[in-house]
Amino acid sequence: MKVPSSRWSLVALAALLVPAGLVAQGERDPLARLPASLRYDVEVLMDSARIYGLPVLPLQSKALEGVAKRAPERKIMAEVIREFRSLRDARVALGPSVSVDELTAAAGALRLGITQAQLAQMARSRTDKILTVPLVVLADLVSRGVPKDTASSTIFQLFQKGAADDDFQSLWRGVERDIDSGTDPGQALLNRAREIPSRSPGAPPASTTRPDISETQDR
Amino acid sequence: MSDELSALDPSVQDVIAEARRPVAVDASARRLLMEAVRAEPRPRRAPILAWFVAPKRLTMPPLATLAAAAGLVGIGVIAGYTINRDGRAPTERASRAAVTPQLPDSVVPRAIKFVLIAPQASQVALVGDFNGWDTGATPAERQPDGSWATVVTLRPGRHVYSFVVDGTHFIADPAAPMAPDDGYGQKNSVVVVAGASS
């Protein structure tokens, strides 16, 4: 049987390549889930972030989060802009030599009312320590009702005293338990903070095993 | 041939003979015709590019066509995975490198188990910045004790996430630190995976 030619070849090629291309695009282009107009605005903001030297994934994630939570387009864009501003302000407070995780954690703290000055104070005392876990705990405490000045000053003092990530983790768990049992959030933090041993900055943490904050099944 | 002609009707033979008679062309008409031909511009040599854009007839058996198509798809997939091997956009890799030049090139992802106790739920999924907040990407499995669990491999660092119960209800992980207000009226959680960048 003679099958004519290039026309059939092109049809066969298109039938194979077009779906493959769409699948590849879907895998590699998460922004494809955004409406076209919103996508354009988000991409413009991501371009601006690149110019500022800011990470773009948090902006992309905030937009996709809004789509998943079925927020209106204008609300999504407002939140992406808010995230952009928080990252920019966090960068100003922390300086250039911080990781993306520290930057996003600091941006979250700023959105809770922690000031740039308070963040800068922590950054100045960080030496070679990482700020991510203290800032995550700080944000959690404020979200649970601990007054932000109490939370920031307590976390800062612990950080200065050389508290390790393990210490902040146990602090968070203890405060959470105390709040759940009815203790005033601010008082719960102050009580638990007194239990954290003082260490000279740079000293190794008390435990060598590290049941880090990520292992949610262990809590 | 002459035998065939002789077998034809005489009138047909006359027509054939007339058709075979040379046509007399006037000498001046022949000269005019040849002058007109010479006056025509010489045909230009076709440029090489014209060969590529001119329509061509390509004939391939269907089996060869399918094989060629599969080969092209394979090349594309291999190239794509080679370029984006770690699943992050090149721009994002560049920005991370600019922000944290002290980080090592390789960080080891860790498998993290997420658990939500929700015996009344009919389905639970995990969403977060690690899966693009795709509610269909990471379903949790019901456990015999009524809880729901899923394991996700995450790079070291801070991740924001939430559970989605029955497709619509976003619930923060009660066993994890709370993330700052998400701006959409829901609560998120934070996981910090230990590693170089945490």
C-alpha cells in the first residue's frame, strides 16, 4: 500500500510532538496555571526582583498559592507585591550575604510587625550562625499571640547567647504547650526562655543528634 | 509501421500525411522570433537558500515517520532534563548563587513525612512551595489509625505548606510552626529541613 507522502508524515509528527510539547511545558512552566493577565503582572514583578537581586520563587509561589486558594486576581497580585516588598525590606535589613531561606523567613517576620531595626540587630550578631530557625520560631510565636516586642527581644537575646537551632525548637514546643494549657503567651515565652542554657556564641549545640524541626511525625 | 498505416482508411492516411508535412515558416518571421528569444534576460541561477524554501516532496513510510518523531521527542526530553536537572529554573539558580555564594553546589534532599490526623476526611493532600501549591500533586494516604500521611523529598531550607482536606479546606499542620499570615485568610505551616542552607 502506498501511503502518500509528506502530508501524512507531518500529521504524524504533529500528533506526537504537540502533546509532548504541552506536557513538557506544563512540567517546566508552573506559571501556566495563572490567568494570562495575572501571569504578565507576576512576571513583570519577577523581572524586577531579579534586578534587585531578590529570589523569584517566593513570588511565584505566592501567586500559585493564591490560585490554589481561589483568591481573586487582584488579591493575588496584591499579595505578590506585598511579598516583593517584604523581601526587599528584609534584604535591606539583613544585608547581601544571607541565604534565600533567611531572607524569606525575615520577610515573614516583617509582615508580622517585626521591624527592620530588630532584624538588623540580629543580623549584626549572627557571625557564622544561620538565622532561619530563630526567625521561623519568632514568626510562630507572634502568630500565637506573643507580643512582638517581647518575642523579638527574647529571640534576639537567646541568639546572642549562642542558642542553637535545637534550643529554639524546644523553646517553640514548650511555649506552644504552655499556651495550649492556658498560660499567657508572653509569659509562656519568658518562662521557657529562662530554661535555655547560655552558651558562648559559636559553641557547639548541646546535642549532636539533631531532631530538626522538619520531622513532623516525631512531634 | 508502414504496414499499420496501409491498413488504415485512406482518408485517415491523408490526415496523417498532412500532419507530417513540414510547416513552412517565413524567414522574416523566424528572424523576429529568434530576436525576441535573444532579447529575453538570461535566467538567474537560483540561490542556495531557494532550495531550502522551495516546496519539496518528502516521502517516508509511516513506521519511519513514527521512529523519527520518537527520536525528536527523546532528544527534547533528554535536553530538557540535562538543562533543568535540579528542577529549578536557571534564573532561580542564578539568583540563589548571587545571594549565597558561600553555599556548596550540592545539597542533599531529605525525605520528610507529613501527618495529619483527620479521620473524618475523605481525602487529604499536601500543598506548598515545593509542589507549586498544586492540590493534585501530593495526595496523602489514609492510615489504619485514621490519620493521613505522605512523604515528600525536600531540599534543605525553609518551606511553607498546608494540608488540603476534601479538596477545599486548607488546614495548617498543628504539629509545625505557623507561617506568617498568608494574606488569603488561611493559615500555613513552616518546615525547616536541616542542611547547608537552613
